[in-house]
Amino acid sequence: MKWKTLLLSISFGTLFILASCRDDPYKQGRILYQNFCASCHMDDGSGLAGNIPPLAGADYVAQHQEALACIIRYGMEGEVVVNGTTYNNPMEGIGALSDFEITNVINYINHSWGNDYGYMTYGEVKKALANCSED
Amino acid sequence: MRPFSKLGLALSLLLLFSTACQQQAELPILSPKDDRGSFLPVPDFSFVNQDSMPVSRATFAGKAYVADFFFTSCPTICPVMAQQMLRIQRHFSGDSRLLLLSHTIDPGRDTVPRLKTYAENLGAIPGKWHFVTGDKDSLYDMADDYYNLVVEDQNLPDGFDHSGRFTLVGPKGYIRSYCNGTSPEEVGQFIKDIETLLHEMEDATAQH
């Protein structure tokens, strides 16, 4: 009889671990986002009215996946149109993040606040970063 | 049973009155005092707003206002503060007795046109939310008067150390409340304080 209890607890245990993993699949990305991005783009990705573009439900993010890594590392300047609104405030790059960390931040953004923009692999991000046009 | 229920009624009435009184409670005066123990109002100032109009204490005569310190290119706490100031503006959009006053601490870069663009993009209501610039020392001195900490520090990523505090000033120029402008919870309580102050102003006009 004892092995049944053991089996039961193991399967429940596994279920529990799986469930808790599913809870926070982008842990590093989330922490990095909160430390480096949230003060401007906000915890909920909503940005700041007219001055800082949103990342949540943002057409620009969905359509410029290959550009995100370079923007995060080197920042961006000039006008950018997001969801029909023109924004024109410079963003500073975050030089401190490694290629791997940038991948995690992108995947966190891609799957947060209702976003469903797919996955960027480490290889794709590395390649994108090697080809950033620094201007 | 009967005396018990009477007691219950009396107790609940008492409770009702005491909570009603609490909501009407006055805000304390937090301004510093002079040698004779009288409260000192916020000193006069002379700045220029996003529409190139002069802004001084006279602009806020008989009004309540929230003061804060920021700069447009600030990558740290200012966007969150601006979002919370927007929340306050939204909450009191229909009440002309409450105004907002945001001072730049970076007057070198934050010119009038730049403040104008920033304010318009935010959706600041003209005449309600003033974004002001002026003499740097005067701006920093005022920060002191509003119990705000502002220090230039080139070692920090944005070049400034500032506390992000919102300060509520009453119609007589006294400081009545303040909160951490980067904390939505504290700003929630702060909004209640503003409501209390506006009630108090109503009572004051009713008396005269």
C-alpha cells in the first residue's frame, strides 16, 4: 500500500513543480524588465501618454521583432509611430545587458500583458546584434 | 433583549458619528514656523510656464495645488511620477480649485518649447497643470521649500538625485500633505488628502 502513497505524492509533487514553473516562465526577463525598462515603459507596458510608447499591444513591437535587440542595446532616436501615435523622445541603450539577457527581455515583452508575439531565439538575437546599424 | 438592542443602537450610532467625523477631519499644517510660532507659507517665486506665461504664488491664490520636480529627459522616476500626476489631474479634472505645478530641475535643456511639447503630449490641461522653468538656483531653492530633495550628481545615470515627492499646498500657501510620487498606493491616500482639503475650503467659504 505504501508505494501507492509514494507514487501519488510524487505525481502531485511533479504537477505542483510544473504548475509553478508555468507561473513565471520569463523570470529573468521579468526581473531585467522591471530593473531597466519599467521606469519608462511602466510595469504594465503602457508607456507614458504621448511621451513614451507602450510595449503592451504595440504594433511596432509585433512588426519589428528583428530590430528590438539593437534598440535595447543601443537605444533609439527620432520619430517612431506606435499604434498610430507619433513619439519623439530619445531612448538610452542599456549596454549592461548580455545577448542572452536581451533575449530573455524580448521574450518577456513578447508574452506579457496580453502580447503574443512569438519567440526570439538566442541565435536570432545574437545575429541581430552583430548587424546593428549604429547611427 | 430590549436594553441590549438599545445599547447596540447607541453604539452603532456612536460608531457612525465617529467615522463621519474622521472623514471631515482637517489636514495638519506641515509648514515650518517662524520664531514666534506662526506658520510660514511657501515663499513667493517667479517662473515661466509652457505657454511663456509668468507663474508665481499669485497664480495659486485661493487655490490648492500639487507641486513636484522633474525633467523631460529623466530615465528614472519621472515617467512614473508623471503618470501619477496625470491620475491626479484626471481625478480633479472638473474641479478648478486644484492646480498642478511641475518644476523642471534641468532648465538648461528643458526650454519653454520643450516643456510645451511634453505637456501637450501628456494631455496636460492648459491653465490647470503648469510646467515651469526659470533660474536654476530659484528652482532648487523652491524644491527645498516643498520638502523635496534635488541634488545634481554627475555620477548618476540621469545626472540628478531627486526624491520624487508630491507636495500639497493649501489656499494660504501652507504645506498640508505630501507623498512619494512614485508609489501608486501613497498617491491614492494623497488624493484622499486633497479631497479633505477641498472640503475644508468649502467649509471656509461657507463660514464667510
